[in-house]
Amino acid sequence: MKKKFFIGTIIFIFLLILESQINLESNINNRGNMTIEDHSIPSCYIPIYKKAADEYSIPWKLLAAVHRVETIFSTMEPLVSHAGAIGHFQFMPRTWIGWQYPGTSLGEIEDDIDITDVNLIQEFGGYGMDASGNGIADPYNMIDAAFSAAKYLADHGASDNDLEAALFAYNHSQEYVEKVQHFHLLYEEGFAVLEFTTPCYE
């Protein structure tokens, strides 16, 4: 009797874990009632990708692929990773404000400072930029984040067509590089324009 109860409990726990994983995937990959398919790119982001990519001479579909992998086109809530990366394109705070600013080797900042301050970013050599022209460099602003990501990728090889090096610099993981390359290839082969039922960004 005890053995049957134990086995039943194990099965019940397994089913709960499986259900939670399914729900997590559903929450991550859906916006409203729409599923984001692998070959889809939201229409409202495409002009931003193209403008940022043109500015820094990188492929715009690479920028789209990075956005897809980092936050599934900003559908993650909140836009903060377990490692502390923030915003639409998941910058670590020290990368955003500049590695000359004190902090951890993983890119975190221990002080409570305003990382959107363009003067601080200029002082400490960060990648955060005010591409939207509103006076602050905000990783949670889609335009600021996209232009910052494009510049980072360009500076690390993408503008010279060394996409693998650029992606590895963006995230030091070969698995990450391969995942972004997968989506980039899909988009190069052809993509479907996706219309979100809610605004892409504020």
C-alpha cells in the first residue's frame, strides 16, 4: 500500500512539473492569442532593425535573430534574466554603462546608479545610447536597445561579416551562437511578417 502511494505521488509530481513547463513555454512563445513561429518576425520591429543595422553596417536579420533569442521579441516578462541582463536585448548593466565603472566580472553593478544617464555612459565607455532622442539611454526602450545591440555586434565583428565572433562576444556560449545563427538562417531563407495584437513597445 505504501509503495503504491509513493509511486502515485511521484507520478503526480511529475505531471505537475510537466504541466508547469508546458505553461511556461506557452507564456513565453505567445502574445495575446498568437504563437510566435520560428520563421516569424514582428512587423513593428522591422523598421527599427533595418535602421539600426544600416547605421552600423550589419545584417538586419541578424539583429532580429538576436532579439528573438534574447527575449523572444520582448515577450518575456519581466525583461530581466536570471543572470541580471536587462531590457529588450539583454545587456548586462556594466556593458550598458561601461566596464570602466566598478562592478562584478559578470557585468553587474553593485551601486544604485542611473545607468540611463548618457553622461555616465560616455564617461565610462558603455554601449548604451539614446537612439530615440529622449535624453536618456534606456535598455527598456526598444530603439535605444536595438541601436546599442547593433553597435556592439558591429564592434565585435559583425560589420566585417565575422558574425560568429560577434555573437560569441555578445554571449560567451557556443550554444547561444548556434541558436542565433539558426534563426538568422531561417530569416535569410524567408520569413513571415507577424502582426502583434498589442503594441510591440511603448
